[in-house]
Amino acid sequence: MAEGSLRRSWIDALLDRIEPPPLSSWAYAVRIWLAMMLALYAGFWLQLESASSAAVTVAILAQPRRGQALSKAAYRFLGTLVGFAVAILFAALFGQDRVEMLVAFALWMGLCVFTANYLQGTKAYGAMLSGYTVAIIAINNIDAPQSVFATGVERVAAITLGIVAITFINDALGAPSIFPDLSAGMAKARDAARDVVRRAVQDGDPGPEAAAEAMRLAAAPRDAIGVVATEFHDGANRAAGARSAVAALFASVAAARSFALAVTRSGDPDDLRASVLAGLDGDRDALPTLVARLDELAEREDADPDAVLRLRRAIDLLRQDRLAEDGIDALETGRAPLRDMRLPVHRDFPDALRNAARVVITIAISAALFVLSGWPATSAALLQVSAFAALASINPNPVAFATGALWGMPLAAACAGIVEFLILDGGQGFPLLAIAMAPVIVTACLLSLRPKTASLGFILLVFFPVVLAPTNPQPYSAESYLTSSVLFCVAGLILFLVIRIVLPTTNAQRRRWSLDAARADVVEALSGEPQEADERVNLDADRLVQFAGWGGTAGAVRRAALRHAFALAALDTAAAGAQAGLNRLAGVPAYDGAVRQARAALRAAEAGPLRAAGAALLAACRAGPAESRPTATRVVADLATASYVVEGQGRVLRRLGLWGRG
């Protein structure tokens, strides 16, 4: 009795953990199956030699949102054309020498992966695809270079067919738009940023972890921003509005911590706090009132840089809040926003170089192993290794992707064998083929939608039709199936081992590279190198988001590392803003001496000279033209911010060689 009760409770617990996929997931899976079958049928009807490539294209472009598929399709087509052109070039130059062909291909793959690491989203995919397309067209025909052009044309035709098929099915069946997700993500990010601002104004600095989380939420919708432009006739305006809102949220979080620091260090004006909170609550008079107060302060002889900093940051908080509101409204309505902003992405050169080198080494090792093995169809296996390595290089979690390939390839091979030899069992009718493939495709789609099984689902969805290789008529060759299955599984094993052994990259290395890059940017800003100050804020924010993701679990070490990263970002932003303002003031005679003093103070990176330079600029402001005062007060605020950072993080800056550089 007790044993039966225990068994039932175990079964109940297991059933409770199983969550059936929602209806939207089933609808997505059915759309992908229909699109793959449409592409495959059209390929058979057109008598394409590689009709199965059309179905594989649909599998690769499978995305739950219509705009995601369109965006990926565009870059897949462009990447294929580039790869086709390079394949023809390689066949012409190295068609008579296998070694030269393989070396050229490996170097080209490394270049494409290196480039992809500096891009984002579907652009990175397109750059990476242009690399292994050369393997599909040229390496597959390494013994028959005269067939490269015909293979390339077939490849382009199959991909075009797959793109048309998935676009038609998505439109016909009403695939959901990415806009609701983007809209919800932007609203969530704005709420988080406002919460940080309110906490900073009411209670003081909320800390680097809260700021990093708010920036992460603001950065999260960026991939969807590029996609939404393809979903509406006014999509360019919506995307511009979303970019403007993200930039405003980044700047508001940075300004909130600067405001809290200024109030903590130099005073606690309750009326200023009340004005900012009123403005955040919708008081439209709060911002112009603060601007008027800053203008009055700039004319007073007893004005000091700390007071200017407090008012300047209070104004920044309300302005960025208005810009975020305007950007989100433009996203929702499609009207043109007040501005358009770039959202640059931080990439570390050593990381990109290691990823490229890993791909080159993977291809070299694989080519040597396959050649020495003497197995047939080794060029196809080398193609799969190249594709795996390239895809892993742009995946946020290469180890998880490699693990998915390790288990996904045997699963794909097993499913293909079951479908071909047990279910079809010699049949040639297309309806039977479509029905036999349906369970595997639907299962793969459902797995790909779950974060824990996404890589496994993707590998199964893409490589099941690759291993099955449906043709008209189907040859049912057991020898060909076994050879390709073994080689594909070996390719997955090679990728898994290479990712873990060859040039592995740790989070500690990434943090070090990020800090080195931040230090280099700060040196540029302090020395007066020309730069766009607003974009620098966005770049610093992206670097901070990545740095926080590499920080591991919460704890004192993580908080200290985040404080150092935020200090460098604050110093970089302040120095860049000050230099940009000084460039505008340099042509005004009243500021000549103060501008030279400020630039010298920035080069020295010492707190005392920075504050003195701010006071000198404030004095010059009273004698200068009225239209220059907003720029001058902004520079004064940036110099005061830089002095606070230098004073508070002196030990860290000294260790990085940034303090006392004069």
C-alpha cells in the first residue's frame, strides 16, 4: 500500500513538472512543417538537384515571429551571394591544388567569423554564412572544380525557394509580429530605469548591480528593434523611436547615479529632489524651471561646480525621461521621433581573434583527420564541422551549442533512419514523406522554443532533413545513410572537443579584456581624441551590460568588479562629454584660458585640477555670450563628475595608469 502510494506520488510529481506547450508553440511548429514541405515539393517540381536544401533553408530561418524570419532571410540571401562569389574565385585560383584550396577556405572562414563577432543579430549570421557557403559550393566540389558554378546556382535557387516558402506560409497563416514583444520589453525597461532614478533621487545611489540590471533590461530589446523595421510600412520610424528610447534609458541610469553621488558629496537640497520627482510624475513645468535655475546660477559669482553638477544632472534626468517617453510613443504610433541614435555594440578584439583562430584550427584538424581516415564523403563532413564551428562562434553560449550538437546529431541521424527505413520503407509518394517527417519537425520546433533545449532542437530541426536528404526518387541507400550519419556525428564530437580544449575563453578573460578596452577609451577621452559623446554613453552601457553578465554569482567580488567597471564608464562618459563641449567653446575668445586649463586637467586626471578647471570655466561663463552658457555648464558638470570619480576610485585608476597622468 505504501509502496503504491509512493509510486503514485512520484508519477504525480513528474506530471506536474511537464508543462504542455502553449497553442502558439504548436501553431509555430505547424507553420514550419508546412513551409518545409512546400519548399521541398516546389524543389521536386522544379527538379532542383538539391531540393532538400530548400527545406533546410526553412529550418534555418525558423523563427516564431514573422519579422525575425524576414530579417534572417535577407541576410541569408546576401551571405549566400557573397559566399558564391568567393567560391568561384577560390575555384579559379586554387582548383588544381587541394591544400591551397583548404588553406584559403580556412582563412576565409576565420575572416568571416572575426567580422561576425563585431556585428549583431542577423547581420552576424549573414557574415558567418558567407564563410561556410564556400564549403557548400567549393569544398564539396574540391575534386570537380568545374561543377562549382552549377552547384552555386542550385544553392542560390534552393535558398530563394526556401525564403519564398517560409514568407508565404507566415503571411498566409498570420505568423505573429515581434512588435508586441518589443513594446512589452520597452515598457518593462522604462519601468526599471524609472525605479532606479527614483531610488537614486529619494534614497541615494542604488548601487552598481541595480543599475546594471536596469541597463540589461534596456539592452534586451535591441535585436527586436532591427526586426520591427521589416514589419510595418513606417517601421523605420518605429525602430528609430525604440533606439532613441534605449539610449535615453541608458543615459538616465548613468545620470541617476551621478546625481546621487553629487548630492551625497556636496549637499542634500530637498527642493531639487522634489522638483525631479514632480517632473517624473508628469509635471511639465519642472524641467523648464530647473533650466531657468541653472541659467540664474551660472550668472552668480558665488556659484560653484558642485551646485552646477546637481542641477545639470537633475535636468538630464528629466530630459532623458522625456526622450524615453517620446521614443516609446514613436515606437507605438510610427511617427518620427525627436532624434535617431546609433546603439554601438562593444566587442573585444582578443575575443574575436580567438574565435576566428578556433575556427581555423578546427577546420585544419578536421581536414587532417578526415583525409587520413580515407573515408568517403569527407568533404561533406568537413562542411558540417565548418558550419558547426561558425555557428558556435556567434552563439552567446558556445559550450551549450556544442553540447546540443554532440547529442543532436545522433538524434537527427536516428530520426532520419527511422523515417527512411522503417516508416517510408521504400515508398515514393510525397504525402507519405510529408506525414513521416511531421513528428520530427514538430518535436524539434517545440524543443527549440525552450531555453534549456534550444540548441538540441535547432540541431535536430536543421540536420534531420540534411541526413534524410529527401530526393525524387528516394534511393534508400543504407551505406550512404550510415556513412553520412557516422561522419556527421564525428563532426559534432569534434566541435564539442574543440570548443572545450582549443583556445577556451573564460569569463575572467572577458572581464579583463573589457576593462582593458574601457581603459583605452578613457585614455582617448582624457587626451582629447575626437569622439561622439552621446554614442560613447551607449557604448559604455553595452560594455557594462556584458561585463555584468560575465561577473558570475552575486557577492562582494562581483560588486567590487562592477564598481570598478562603472567608475571607468563614468570617467569615460564625463571626459568625452567635457571634450566635446570644450571643442565647441574653443572658438569663443572669453573661454580661451579656461579651455586650455580644462584640457590640461583632463590629461592629468587629478581631482584638484579638474575642480579648479570647472571653477575657471564657470567664471568665464559669466563673461561669455549667453548662448554658450548651456554648453559651458555641461562641461563644468562633466569636469566635476570626473573629479568625483578620480577621487573616489583613485587606487583603481592608479593601478590602471589613469591617475596622475600629467
